[in-house]
Amino acid sequence: MTATMQVSVSSTWATSPVQPPHQHRAYHSDNASSHRRPFHSSSRLDASKRDYYQVLGVKNDASKNDIKKKYYEMAKKFHPDTNKEDPDAAKKFAEATEAWEILGDEEKRQKYDTFGHAGVDPNGMGGGGGDGDFHGFEDIFSSMFGHQGGRGRGGNNRPRPERGADVQVNVNISFMEAVNGTTRDLNVYTDVTCDPCGGSGAKPGTTPKKCKFCNGSGVEILQQGFFAVEQPCRRCRGEGFTIDNPCGTCRGRGKVKKSRTVEVKIPEGVDNGMNLRLANQGEAGSKGT
């Protein structure tokens, strides 16, 4: 199975060019406010900061899409590269970008709605969390036992082909490219399916043979007392077949390293740090998959 390609889009325009001066925080309660946040005493952590919703000119219940449209409207208007006559443009752009970075992220927006600026202050209570990819229970068992379980001795179930490795590419784009969208041609050097053998690994004109040792199941059962332990077949290395005459091009791998060009269409309004996944553009999997 061919893996995916993950394109990480980044642009320097999304980083505020003007850093606001450090402000000394004043912790106090303000019960007279009519703001919708339930814990308003924390929202006045920094009196110099404007409400992010007011900065972008949207309502508190605005959708992410509406917030995004408003941010790009302001970004185009106040970006230092497109508005050099307004001395306050850079400051307004930085303020709008800061607001979007919070309101455009669901987790950060929830913290801001609850605790105000204190909830998203990196030096305060609004800490961030990590995330990771989870590929399912089969991958967990595969990492523990080195092979997929659940196959019997009969050899009726073929081993599941191994998926190729994902490919990650970073792309830097300009501000206007992020607003209007663009297309990039990326040169990558990855494993691709071997053309002469079609990925089988066998010499053209021949075919792989079912492993006689495991009867094509790709696994062997080792009896240890009362327990039966399943492990990849030592003869065919868990593939379920053997190759007597390997392909001369890939030498039995079923894939070769090759440079290729992949066209990536970056949509308009792309967010800084957004990941675009391109199916079937990663490394080729095992034996023609």
C-alpha cells in the first residue's frame, strides 16, 4: 500500500512583525463587565490587550469560517507589504494575527472564552498539549509481536502487505499565495514500484512461489509448553512467498529509489502550519502495494 505525502505549509507572513511591549499584569476583578466569559476576572489579566473578537470585528458566536474571512480581509488591508503608507498598519496586522492565532484554534478559543487572555498566556495557565498519530490496534500488536496476529495454520489468509512510509515535505509560501492559493511542483526522492517486475520482486516472466514452509500464511507456530507463539516465517520473512529468480532491476525488493515531481495545489486561505495530505504519494509499500 502506497503511503501518503504530508505537505506542511508555512509562511513568514503569519508571524506578527511587530512584537507588543511587555506589560506588567494587574490581577483584579471586574464584575461590572457584560462579557460572556464565565470567569471574567481572569480576562483582564492584561488591561492593554483588546478583546480578540473586537479586534477582528466579529461576534462572540461567529463561526471559524467567518473569523477566518475577517482575518484575511484585515491581513490583506494592513499587511506591511501591501500598506506601506499607514504607519500603524504593521501594528494592526500584528494585532489581527494574534487574534486569529487564538480564535482560529478551537482549543485555544475555548480557553480564551473561559479564562480570557490568561487562558492563552504562554506564561500563565493556558498550557499546550501534545498530539500524535494513532494507527489502530493492529499496529500496536504489530509493534509488540512483529507481525499481524489472528491467522491460522491453514494458509488461507494471505499476509497483509506492508504499507510504505509517509513522506513529509515543508513548503514556504508568500502572504499573497496564502490568500489566493497557489500550485507548487515538489521534487521528491522516494521508493516507487519497480516497473519491470510490477512490484513482485520476481524476474519478468516468472512469478513468486507460495512458501512451502508456512504454506503461504507468512507465519509459523512455535509450541512452547502449553503456549503456542506465532512469529513471522523464517523462510519467507513473513511474506508468504519466495522468489527463486529475483528481478535484476530491484534485486527482489519490488521497489526502487527514484526522483519524481509531485504537483501540490495549495488552497486559498490556507493557515500557517496547515498540513495537506496527498494520498498515494508517499513511499511504495511491499511487493507492488
